[in-house]
Amino acid sequence: MANDIVRLREETGAGVMDCKRALADAGGDYEKAKVLIAERGLTKAEKKGERVTGAGLVYSYVHMGRVGVLLEVRCETDFVARTEDFQNLAKELAMQIAAMDPESPEALMAQEYVKDPSKTIEQVVKGVVAKVGENIQVARFARFSL
């Protein structure tokens, strides 16, 4: 069971006790525990949605010199803004915007994720919220193309 806890923690980013609890609730079934963590993480993400996002970063992405995206993604602290998870999210969001050309942050959040159509962008963002423990919002973006 200890190996499963470590593996769950590495895959989901959830805390040790959350992983242990999920495995116990799932009767030791690893896949069920993973689903439970995801569900519980999304619940945590929704609770964080009202918190003020006073930090973040501006991310730029240029695809083949023909499409460019300038994106403002916000979080609660500079500490999270510097994490690999947050910066990878910014990159994924910029690539999504370059590929799908959404009209607004709200339209972006409703889109299917191009790398995994079974998820929406909102679900991808909430997954990172659950992992880093802070509210994350796409504040604004601009897309340029030739």
C-alpha cells in the first residue's frame, strides 16, 4: 500500500494523507483511488475560485513564426507563478489559443483540450488548481496571425 501512496502522490500531486484516504475509501483499488482524488481535487478547485489572484505571469508563444499568443495567467502568489506546473499550464493554454483561436477567456475555458478531447480547458486548469492549491485564472490574451 505504501508504494501505491507514493505512486498516487507522484501522479496526482495530492498530499500523502489524501492519497492514503483515497486508497482506503476505494478499498485498495488504485484506479478508483485516482478517480476519487481527481473528484476531490476538482471540489477543492471550485472552493478556491473566489480567491483573489494578485500574482501570475505573462506568457508568450510563437508558432512557426506565423501565429503568436500573448497570455496573462493569474494565481494567488509569486511562489506558485514560478512553479513548473503553473508555467507548463501557461504554455499549454497559449498553444491551445494558437490552435483554436477562442474569442474570450470564457470561450477558452469551455473548449475541448486539443491534446485530450475528453477534457475541457476548464478541467485542465482545475487539475492544476488542485495540484498547486491556489486559484488560477486566465485574465486575458491576444492572438496574432499572418
